[in-house]
Amino acid sequence: MRPIGIDDIELATAHHVVDLSALAEAAGTDPNKFRLGLGQDQFSFPAPDEDAVTMGAAAAAPIIERCGTEGIRTLLFATESGIDQSKAAGISVHKLLGLPSQVRITEFKEACFAGTAALQAAIGIVSRNPGERVLVIASDVARYELDSPGEPTQGAGAVAMLVSADPRLIEIEQVSGLFAADVDDFWRPNDSTTAIVDGGLSVTAYLDALSGAWDDLQAQGGPALAEIDRILYHQPFTKMAKKAQLHLAQHAGEELSGDLPEIGADGIARVAAQASDAPRDTGLATSTLYNRRLGNTYTASVFAALAALLDHDEDLEGRRIGFFSYGSGSASEFFTGRVLPGYAARSRRDDVAAALDGRVPLDVDAYRELHSTVLGSAEDVETPRVTSAPFRFAGVKGRARVYERS
């Protein structure tokens, strides 16, 4: 069989950024509770004319520009920030990108796991017809109630991936480990704009799923931990990746580094040098560099970790990467892939840095006002023109959401 995997990848985020030190100060909380306790420095927050659709389209557009549309006959959109109970968000992205009419489009939902479900479905489609390519988009806005424990773990972002035969970045290996359980650790009812979270249960459910998916990977004949060079975890907050790393190391009986980035005086994360006698480094610190500035991006989180690793690790060629994807509720998967020669030439490091640095800061009062503004569909409304991204949510007309190029 021809190798199948990720041929191209792109990350996008929202117009605004909230600094967690300012949020902590306004709440009378020690900033280290967020920076060290959660492993978060900032979170992205969408402008009034942004949502999961506009971010998803912004992530996918550069891939289309670089790779063209030939062979793209499927668009899979993974999100838990859906804009409609019936119409897939990918339909709006299809129009914004100007894709051909001969494209199947659908939306995947299972909390943060849906991006991996879409990736695996894309691999199945390509395996049936290696001449096809599949555009996978994972895009989300994480929202929690103001003054709730989950508030500092909000975020917004999207990752787009082009899945193909003979990929140029990562070949996804066939064996994976699965685990599912009915757990009410996190959910968002249809009549709520914010999620409901049981934080303690969510951590326990995550770690239980990690053990279960890992054990199934081993039962299916997957690689041993010593044969996996780098490991990526879903990051609802980056400290959770450290918890997961230490849990997996104990469960599998191997010592792994649990170090996260050092925080400089300017509040920005930097990867520390690894001592020669330290536990084995699996790229944990590097994989958190984007997420600790983006915040939680739900379905895009583990792939934002992948983007950070590809952009900042110069010794990945031929290396095997392990991916642990978790979605509350819960569903999870542990799978692996091999990094292909020439990956470094496709780095987006400078572009991502410019996008993160270019976000417009929100002071706490402006953020709280924007957070409290929720548009329904009962009345027509035009959104203010704020975002500098290539696509925008223009408002509601006739109870339908309207999108346009900026």
C-alpha cells in the first residue's frame, strides 16, 4: 500500500488576545496560578466578526494556495463550536474557499476528539482511491462562563490539514488504540453558549482514556513506548500534557521527561536545554509552545501541538510520533506516524509567530463585554468590521449566518 498521511498543515487563530496575568490581576488571583498551575500565558478570543468558520477557512486557504484543488473531493470539518444543528460548517468554508462543486462535505462532532476522527476518515477515503486528497479542518472557540474555573482555559484556533497518498510531512501508521466510555465530565447543552465542566472528573476521565487507548494500541501490535520518539497530547491546558506524560510513563514503566517550557521575565515560554542525564525527552515542552498562547482549541489542540513540534524540532526526520487524542464524554485514540524527509523546509514557524504576535490585546473590561455579547438568529444584524483575517462573519440575515471575504 502507498503511504497515506498529512501532506500539508496550517494553523490560524482569532483577532484578539487576552493576557492571563491581567485576568488574574482583575480577579485578585496570583498570575502563577495560570502560568504555572495551568501552563497558560494567553488565550485567543474572536472578534465579533469571527467564529469557527472564519478561522477554519483562514487555516485552509494557504493550503489551497500552495497545493491547489485538484483531487480534493472531500472536506471534513471537525468542531464542537458548530454554527447550525443541520448545516455543516464546512459548507460555508467550501464557498469561501471557492472549491469545486464536486466535493462531499460533512461535520464531525465528539468534543475534542472529532479532529482525529476526521483525520482517520480522510485516511480511509484516500486508501480507497489514492488519487483523491481530503481537506480536514479542525476549528473551535472554547468558551466558559465568566468567573468560572474554566475561564482561563478558553481559547480559539483552527488547524487545516491536507491528507493524501505519498504525503510530504507525516505518514500515519495503520495501527491505533481506542477507548470510549460514557462520562459526564464536560458537555454543552443545546440551550447553552458555554460548556459545563466537572474539572476533577475530566482529568480522571482523560487519564483513564489514555491508559485504555495505550493498552489497546499494545494489544493491536502497536509500537512499544521505547519505539516512539515524540509524543503529542490533547492540551485543554498545557499542564494537562505534563500530567498525561507522567501518567503514561508510570503506566508503561518507562521514565519520560515531564518538563514544560521555562517562562521568561517577559512571560513568554522558551524551551530549556535537556541535560544528558535527564529522563528521555519526547518533545513535551516543544509541543506546548503554541497552545500555551492560543489557549484551548478543542478539536485543533493536538494538531496545534503537532504544528509546534514540526516548526521547532529540527531532528524529526524519520522519527515516530505518538498522538493521544481525547474528547470528553468520552472518546480517545492513540496512534502513530513517521516524519518524512524534507519536513523542515515546510516550516510555518515565522508565519505562526507573526500571527500570534499580531493579535490585538483586549483589556479585561473589553473582553468581558465581548464575551457577554451573543448573537442569536431571531433578528437580522450586521457585525462590525473588526478582523484583519481574510474571511469574516458578516452577520445574520433571514435567520441564516452570512460569511464574506474581508
